[in-house]
Amino acid sequence: MNKPLNISNQSLPFVQGRGFLPAEDPLMRLAPIFDPWEELALQLPKILVCDRIAAAIAGLPPFAVDKLRTEPELERAMLILSFLGHAYVLGGREPRIRIPERLAVPWCQVAKRLGRPPVLSYASYALHNWRRIDPDSPVTLGNIVLLQNFLGGLDEEWFVLVHVDIEAKAAPAMASLLPAQAAVKTGNHRALAKRLGCIAIALEAMNQILDRMPESCDPYIYYTRVRPYIHGWKDNPGLPQGVIYDGVADYDNLPQHFRGETGAQTGIIPALDGALGITHQDDPLRAYLMEMRQYMPPGHRAYVEAIERGPSIRDYVIAHHESHPPLREEYNACIRLIECFRAKHHEYAARYIQMQSQKNISNPTEIGTGGTPFMVYLQKHKRETLEHLI
């Protein structure tokens, strides 16, 4: 049996300026032995239009998990299996409550090796789902496209690619967090102020990219053509009993409940909150956000937890800002920009989800793709962020 890939002990690609994106561009195709699976993934938009996903999966040869050797290969396999899995469960007239053994078994095996649940998560939907048009130019809108779609089209591409670009823009901030904490340890006021300034610049760039979402992603198209495929099977009204993974011994033929894909599964905001000392009072969303860490790659989760262990940038700024005013100025700039990011997210949640007209129990307007009510808690977290101004 293959041993789990020890991703949590591998260095993250911050030194390459990629943040939580992979250090190397995602693998575009597996070895020829996987060609039937690759071809089905390529044809997925057409298969979904014809409602032939069940027959197509039934006709596939076994997925040779034992032939996967490297992390990029495992991530590519996870992407294919996750898209096919969600297409199978959510792509018909009614949600399916059983995943066939031919798909369920390799999906669970690959997920176990990667340290994530067997469900479509942000890592497969966004972090490892892009390629550059010009390989010598940056990872940015205008130079990236998706490797895999459900139905395809501009709105689906743009929705995911905005997230990819935000990840790229966040990289300098992620790379500054540990040095900022090191400056706290050594009592280096200037170094800390400089790092906080770098974080603020990155946050400005992230906000600028998030502002571009409506350019090519229409709220109605997102809600009716993109969102239906990224729900999970935990707290999903359309799958109240969860989903059974046929043939998976670990699950003993019992229904499983996993959250759907959501931007809450990126480490960016948790890392920033942890570094800057932004805390939130207990509420269902806070508990949900902690649960979302189990859907992150283990190395990303470990990085967030390392940041949270401190030392406290916030406490240091409070103690020293009177003697060194730039500390408060740069810190407060970061707080305001995080609040701005949360405010825009709250606005989009209203426009793209809550204000839409629900026609299917499986695509509710009051519950996010992760399976929780969101509007009241997004507003609360936005307000709590501003309360941390010094």
C-alpha cells in the first residue's frame, strides 16, 4: 500500500513568490495509462449536457492509484476524480446518493494520500486548476485559464481565475508574516513596520482583483450554472443523509458528510487574522471556519497554525506605537484593508447568492456551498475586524 505523502513536512513555495499556489505550475495531464479518465474529464461539459455521466464512469477502466508517484501527479488525480465525483453526484436531475466503486475507491485513496477529504475542495478547484498562456509571464488575469471545468464558459472561468489571481497577489503578504513575527522577537521596530507595509500593499492588490469579479462573472450565471456543482454533502438540503462511497472499506457502506468547495478553505485570511491578532467571538461561522482547515492541504494548515502560535504582532504594536508611530499606521492600514476585503465578500454573497431566485433545494440562497448560513456572520466578522484598529 502506498504511504501518505508527507506534504506537511515539505517547504511551502513562499520563496518562489507563489503563496499557497504550487511552486511549479500544475500538471496538465497524467501518464498515458490514465488517458480514459483524462478524456472523460476533458469531455465533462458535453457529458453533463447529455446527462451521461453515470454511463461514462461505468465504462472507465480501473484508476491506477499505485502508479501515482509525485505530489503534482496526486494533485492532478485529485482534480480529475473530484470534478467527476461532483459531476456524478450533482450533475443529474436529482442528486445521487451513492458514488460507484470505480470512482469512489480511487478518489478516497488519493484523498487519503493528500491528507484531505474525498470531495471537491478549494485546493483542486482553484489552487491546482490553472495554466499560464505565456509561461514566462506572471500568474495573473489575462495570462491564466482553467485546466478543468464543469460546464465551461466565461463566467465559470472568471469566477475561479479571480481566486487564483488573488492567491498570487497574496503571496508577498504570506511571505511577510513570519519575518514580521521575527521582527517582534528581536524588537526591530523598523523591520516590523516595513513588513506590515508589504502586507498592506499585497492586500490592496488583492482587493483590486476581487473588485473585478463582476467584469466577467454574472450573478445569475454564477448561481444557476457555476454554483450547483460545488456544493458538498454536509448540511445540504438536497442530500440530507449524505453520500455513500461504494466499496470503500473505511466507510463501511455508511453515508459520509463532507463540506462543499468554498474560498473559506484557503489559508490567506486565517493566516492574516492569526498574524494580526484579529479574533472573532464564538459563533457558528467561526466553528465552521475552523472545520474548513481540514479541507486545506496539510502544509497550508500547518503554516496557519504556526502563525497563530505567535509572537503577537498586535500586542507589540500596542506596546510600542507611541514611540514609533509608523507601527500603528501600517498595522491599521492592514486592518482596514482586511475589512474592505470582507465587506466586498459580503456584498458579493448578497448579489451572487442571497438575491437570486431559488428553484432547486440543492442550490439554496440562504446556505453557502460549504453548508452554512452566511450573511449574518459575514457581517459580524466584518464588524469585528474593524474593532481591532489601534
